[in-house]
Amino acid sequence: MPRRLRPPVNQDLFTRGGIITEIDPDFCIVRLRMPAGMITPERMKGLGEIAKKYGIENIHLTTRQTVELPHVDPSKLEPLLDDLAANGTPLGAEREEVVNVTSCLGTRHCKFGIIDSVGLAEEIDKKFFGKELPIKVRIAISSCPNGCESERLNEIGITGIQRPIRDPGLCTGCGTCTHYCREKAIEVQDGVIVLHAGKCMECGFCIKPCPFHIIQGSPPEYRITVGGHRGRHPKIGRHLIDVKTPEEVIRVVDKVIYWIYRQASTGSLLPEQLDELEFDEFKKTIVKMIEG
């Protein structure tokens, strides 16, 4: 069956991340930018109206907290992108660049949250989203070690952590905290609470349940991992550094992205390249850049 004639298509649009050719090359998928997966009801309504306007029957919610509009007629891309930008749901990223930054709800809504992961994701998005690199870079943030965002399976992962601080002189040894520790890092020995630091994931789950508020928490910190990957050969990112403030997180991410821009090669994943370069040397380089 002959293909139907369409108005000329601006082929330059296909060089922009976020526009993906479908299995049927007469159509494309449009991926949106949506840091932390957050969207207001007004923008959600507007997105539905835009989809209806351009004959899009379904909207796809992706695993990386964004939205895709499938089966888009390329001849309609320019007005569609203008409408999406006006709606506050602009074109996203998909190629060798920093793509949509993902996050759990964090301290804004989750009872387990340690850090404001949404706010941090929004700041990282403002500074780094769409930056062209030799490889695709995914950044994910989990507000606690529960890892709901699988942040350690991303090129850059950020996890909120909090260390428990206990005053042995005040602790009654009631054992309430032991029931909340999922790692069995706390136990009662002869009426005394013992913390096994090697087992502790620094999730802070034992802090709030203390009926006498004796277990306190250190100030929240940010654990940064590098070199994780999902895909057909999943790999957990390795621990790079712990920092104390969102500003320090931004600084570390900036240095890692700068290293990728200057040193990474195209055609292979970041974890593969770090294996070749030896992670310890990479870590020393990043730490030196931060301190310098």
C-alpha cells in the first residue's frame, strides 16, 4: 500500500533528544522533560488536551518518571512542540546527554524520607539536563536507602542517609528499636542495646520509633554512587563519596559530568569504562577536583 503524502518535515528536529523514530518510520515518539516526575493537575489536563488536539490516542508513562506521546505525525512536530513548551511540559532527552532526572517523593511526603529528593532533582535538572556528552547519563535520587528509585542502577545515584546516635547512659534497653531495624544491626545483649555498625545501612528507621527519644540522628547526608546501569547487563554503581549539603551534591555531580565530558568514550557504557580505568583512580581524580 503506498504511503500517504505529507507536508515536508523539518529533519533538524530529529537531531534533538526526545524525538524517537517508531518501528513505523512514518511516525515518531515524543518524550517529555519532567524532573522528579512531578506535574501539576493543570499541566496534566493541558497535556491531555494537547494529545487530543494532535490525534494521539494514548499517553505512555515511562519507567523514568516522564511521559511519551506515541504515534506522532512528524509533520505536526513543530506546532506540537510549541504547545508542549507553552504547557510547561517541554521536549525531553533521549540520546547521549543528561536525561530526565528521577526522584522519590522524599521528605515532602514520605515518612521514611531523609532528604528533599524532589527539590534536589529539580536543582540538578536546572543545571545539567540536556547537556551533550559522549554517553547517556541517568541521574536518580532516593531519599533513603530503601532505594525506591533504584538510584544505584544509574550512572549517577544519590541516596539520603542518616546515622543513628545513641546515648548508652540514658537508653533503657527496651528493645523497641530492634523491631524496626530491617538489617538486624541492633540487638539487646544483657539488657543493653548494641549497634553493629557493619550491618547498619544508615536508613534512620530506628530513630523515630524510640519511645523515649533517646536515639537521635546525625544530620542527613548524601551518598553518591557512580557507574550503575540498568539494561540487559544491570550493574550496581560504586560508592564515590558522602557529602553533607545539596550544594556539595551539585558540586560533585558537576565534576563527574565534567570528567565524562572530557574523558569518556562514545560507544560503551560508563561502568565498562570505569572498569577499564580502575574505579579507585577515577575516585581519586574526582575527589581531587572537588577539593581543588
